[in-house]
Amino acid sequence: MHPKYALLKALVDRETTHVAPGLRQKLEEMPAAIASWITDPFSFLDHLDTSWLHGVNKKLHQIGLSSSPMRAFARSTLWLSIKPRQILPFETVLAFPMGNILQHPVNTVIEGYKRLGLYDLALDARRIVQTDILQAIAASLSEDQKAFYKSIQHMPTPIDFGRLSLERWDKQPSTLQTVIEKRGFNRFAKALYPCHPSLKWYLQHLLNKDKAAMFNSLCTDVKNKNAQHTLQEEVKFAFKGLL
């Protein structure tokens, strides 16, 4: 059945008065299932970062799409214009290795990759002998970060992305947190390099546009199978308990 008739049926259910009686009767005879796809056309829309829909809500308001069926229809149309044909369905990608990352709030994803930055911190801290710097590091971490840092502090990692230059750190917690997040995001992006393109596409749209562009830039091959495997294991460990 053509989508516009399904849409009209949904409007009939809202007791619209401008539908001709004859058409109303025909629409009411349609199976309810015809319009069911309008209600929730694509489950990933609830996870899509609003930066990808910039200005859309305003436009919907301006053209009077206030009813939920019509808004859902417009959102699904927009989604079809965004999603490339070669991208696999969201529900399929959830079953992939690491695919469960996609079904959780973006704040959980951020918390997970920030944990990954603690691997870089642990590597650099081993080279530091100044007690005041080590104390400042401990004071700058949250309780969750302290617990995770303690659990991975002495774990070997086959890949080192370079010094954090903590000797020149201003000892401000916010500065260290920014570095931890950047390093964690780098480690996260590289860990997901071998993953299916569909998974990476959905992940980028879970993030805002700026973060998505950064992910695309950082998601590169480390060219070391052992290191690649370890990075993915680090991601699984970092997200354990969060997902």
C-alpha cells in the first residue's frame, strides 16, 4: 500500500475532520499493520545525535507537522536520505562483535572511551618519578577512573601512542581530563578499524558531527595484528560494566 494512504489512516485515528467520508471508510478498512511502520520506522533514530538533524525540528514545526505519525513519517524520510543503501540494517549490526556499543546512550560510550585514555596515562606514569605529579594525577581522577586505573596500571600493552608530557602539565584536573579523553578516543577509533563499515557508520551518527569527523580521521590501521587484537580487548574491558 502506498505510504500516503497509510499516513492518512494514521490521521483518521486522530479524528481528523477534513477527510472525505468515502475516503475515511476506505482507510478504516485497511489493516492497522499497514501504518505500523510509521510509528517507529527505524529504531536507530532514537540514538541519532541531534547535530545530524540540525534545523529539521524547526522546519517540521514551520510546515505544521505536529502530529506524531506525520513527524515520524518525516523523520523516516529524512533517515532514508541520510542512510546509504549499502549500510546494513541497525538490528543486524547490533549482533556484530562490539555492535552492542551502539544500543547505549552516547554518554555511556564517552565514559567507555575515556576509560581507554587511562591506558595511555598508565604508560606515561611509569616514567614519572616526581611525587607531586603522581599525587596531582591521583587527585584529578574520579573514583571510577581511580578504580579502573588501578585495575590496568600494570597491564602490558603492545602499543604506545607517545608521551603525555605530564612533566609540563599545569596540574589542573580539567587539563588532564581533556588529554585522557583525547587519548581514549584515539585508542577507541583505532580499535574499531577492522570492524564492519556499517558499525562504524552507525557509531559516527551516534556521536555529534565534530566527533564523527574526528573518529573518521583517527580510525586508521595500526598495522600490527597483535596490537590490533589487544586494542579491541582493551575496549571490551573498558566497556565492561558500562554496557
